[in-house]
Amino acid sequence: MEINTLLMILFISIQSKNSMTSFNYFIIQSISSLMLIMSLIIKNYLFNNNLINIIIMLIFSMKLSMFPFFIWMPLINMKLNWILIFFMSTTQKLIPMLILNSIFNFNTTNLNLIYWIYLTVVFSSMFSSIMSIKELNMKKILSYSSINHSSWMLFIISIDQSMFYLYFLIYSISMMFFCLMMNKFNINKINQLTKINVFNHKLINISLSMNTLILSALPPFLTFMIKLNSMKIILLNNHKLMIITFAILSVITLIFYMTIIIKMNFIFLIKNKTWITPLKLNNNFFSSMLIMILTLNIMFLIYHFLI
């Protein structure tokens, strides 16, 4: 894990013109690693100590930029190129999660820690969703998206490790394609997504739209089915309030994914009035479509779990 971190610091130092970016990342990872070593030493003498377990969980939250330490990743990613953002969102999260799983062995650990994991997942998902809604910087939006997916990965690995590997693989492939396209078209702001319009880049536009839908975990994509299976396990434990919370948060995250698709597919057409004029459509149409999609999804989720 530390070798991986050192390599990432090296790449950030080479790529970033601002030396403070690599320094900040180094400080965050160094402090969390030092605290982790100290906590593991203490844990050997205080076996099954709930406080130490929660501290270790917080340390990994810091490493993964999850609640309550979700601020640093978007700020650092703003200074990076899209290739490094891909690695920050994927490989830098895999090893800490596997180590966290091996330390606690989630299948046999105590309920207090499981509830703390649920709390981390819920608040990470909630804050990342809320903060991304009005964000215009694409790098920050993808960072919040990464935090949101990290919360789900943490939740899934606590249930089924094989399901986690599948989710991580799909997420990594989708992120790789997304970041490569953002890098190719040099997109930094959400309004620049009009570069990837359906007229000039039809195949890329369609592929990126589908890729965004996969990241959003809409049905019938496999990411949705994995989340569905995860929620079923919670339902078996009679946590209906948590199911409703996760369902609502999942729908909220759709907002910024739908915004990306709308920007790619409709802004260019609106500006040029190629097919909007005869249909007399305006921005209210797109708002209505978005609300309808969100409403249908939340109704589907609540019906599936509670009826």
C-alpha cells in the first residue's frame, strides 16, 4: 500500500506544476499511515476494542477521502490530469479497502462496527451527491462521483468480497473510458461537454452516454444489479429505514450523471435549434424529463424493497 502511495506521489510531482499538490497528498497519506500503524499495535493489546476499531475505520476513511474526510480529494484532483484522476479513483482505493476487509473480517465482526460502516457509507454518499449537484468543474464532479462509488464499494465488500471485485472491475473500466475521453477533448468544465456532440462525434457521444449510465447504476446495467443485491441483504436484516435512505441517495446521485448526459446530447441542439423549434421544446422539457426519470427510479426501488 505504501509503495503504491509513493509511486502516486512521484507521478503527481512529475505532472503537477504546483508542488503543494504532491506535498498535500503526501501529508494526508503519511499521517493516516502513521496513525494506522499505531492503532494496529494498540489493537494487539486491546483485542475487540470497539474504540480502536472505529479509529481504524476513520483512518481508512481519511485514506479513501470518505466521510468525514471527503474534502481533500476533489481539491487535489483539480490540479491533476485525467489519467492521474483515474488512478486516484481506482487503484488508490483498491488496496486500502482490501486491507480494511482483512483487518476486520466483516463477516464475523461486531455490530457496532457494521453500523459505523453504514453511517460512513450513508454520509459519504449524501455529501458527495449534494456537493456535486451545482458543481461546474468536471474534475471535482468526478471526484465526488468517486467518493460516492467508494462508499458503495465499502458497503459491498462488507457483504460479499466477490461481488466487490465485480463492481470494482466494472467501475474501473467505465472510469478509464470516461477519463480517457475527458483527456482527449481536454474537458475541465461541464459546459465544455458540448464538444462531444452527437453530430461531430456520434460514436463517442453514444459510448460515453452509455458509460455514464453504467456509472449511475441505472437498470438494467450490472452496477444496478449489484447494488440491488446488496440492498436485499440489508432488507433480510429488517433495516427498512436504511433501505429507504440508500434508495433516496442513489436517486440523488443520478442528478449529476443526468446533467452530464444532457450537456453532451442536448445543449448543442438547443443552441442550433435544429430540431427543437418544430417541437417547441424549452428547458422545462428537460427539467420534466429529469424529474420523471428520478421519480420512476425511486418508485421502482421503494416498490421492490417494501412491497
